[in-house]
Amino acid sequence: MKTVEEIKAAIEAAVPGAGVEIVANPSVSGQHSLRLRPGDSVSGAVAVAKFLRDDPELALDFLSNVTGVDWPDKEVTEKVKVTRTVTKTVDGVEQAVEETAEETRKRVQPGCLEVVYHLFSVAKGHGPVVLRIKTENRTDQVELPSLTPVWRSAEFQEREIFDLYGIVFKGHPDLRRLLMWEGFKDHPMRRDYVEPDDFEYEPTAHDQVLARAMAHQAKQKAAGTVAGAADAGAGAEGTGAGA
């Protein structure tokens, strides 16, 4: 099978304008992957997928697995060189001199969501080729093209990723929740997901679940007591006014 470098070159030759980068894997497996440029049109990404499937040498006719990944915002520390104008005394005369110094700066690298496709060729008996696509961010630009029209096995797996990560797959034939119920407001595989504590408690061996349930019940009870006292006070005032 072709190397990732050769596959990258073949994609760029077959699909004009396709942006592809190699994501190196430093582990022993050395299973490098190919990432499509964020923001590419749906038609562009689907064209790349069709090429990978239909190319006679690659013939990647089987999609085995689709995985979602959440990359939260990350604080990055980096060193940068800056040039400043400073005043120095040179031979008894004050002069403006430019100096280059190294500064440490921090910046926030915006997070994103990512989908990873593992492709094999049943016809050729080779693979995997790992294809990745990232969203623009993880808030309001979370749309990616669906590859279900190319590999039908993506249908349920993209639905699961939509459900658990919140990625919206444009062109998917039946995009709806798969594990959580309709109306559920969050995505449980997001790394900042907060588990609810308002479920009905049933006996369980999980101490943390029990502790959360008891804390929630105590909060609800306290809130109910305060509300009840307020209602009683309002009723007494109403009685006095009527008298």
C-alpha cells in the first residue's frame, strides 16, 4: 500500500483544492493519519472520500470505525523574541538603542471537535488508512460533512458522535440521537460535561452516585422549606390585609 505521503500527494492531485496534512504518530505503531483542512466544503470532503474508495490502487471500500474526539481550549506557553528601543549611555552620550529580548507569553489555543475514520480495503487486503476532520471550534461552528453517502457503515457511528459530542453531520440521511433521548440538552462525551444529580435514586453499590443523590435531595428539601415559609408569610399578610 502507498505511504501516507504518497496518499496525501494522490489526494491533492485528484481533488483540486483539497487541503491535507499528515498527523504523525510517534508511538511504536507509527500509524500516521491524514487530516483534512477545517472549513472545507461538504463536496470537497466527500470528493476526497470517494477518491479513497474508488482509486484502483487504494480501494478503501470498508469503513470499520468512526471515533469522536473533544479537544478543549488549552493554555499554551511560548517564548517569543521582541525588539525594544531603550535608552543607553554610550561614551557618555545617551542614545536610543534597539535591543532584542526573549519573552514568555501565554495564549489560549481554541479547542475543537474531531472525527476519526479508520478505512480498510477488503478487495486489496490492506489498511488502515486513518482520516481525520476537525470542526472550526467546539461552540457554534461544529458542522462537518457526513461520509455516510460514501461508506454506509458511517450512518450509526456518526449518529452516536452527534449524540455524545454534538458534531452536526451535514448530508447525513437520518441525523438524530442514538443513545440519549430527544430533548436531552447536553453531550455526555464532552470533556467539560457535568453529570446531573437530579435522577431518581435507587439502591446502588456506587458510593459516589449515592452521595450525589443524597446531596441533591438535601438541596431540594432545603429549597422546599424556604419556599414553604415564604408562601406561609405571604398568606398571613394577605389575611391581615383582608381583615
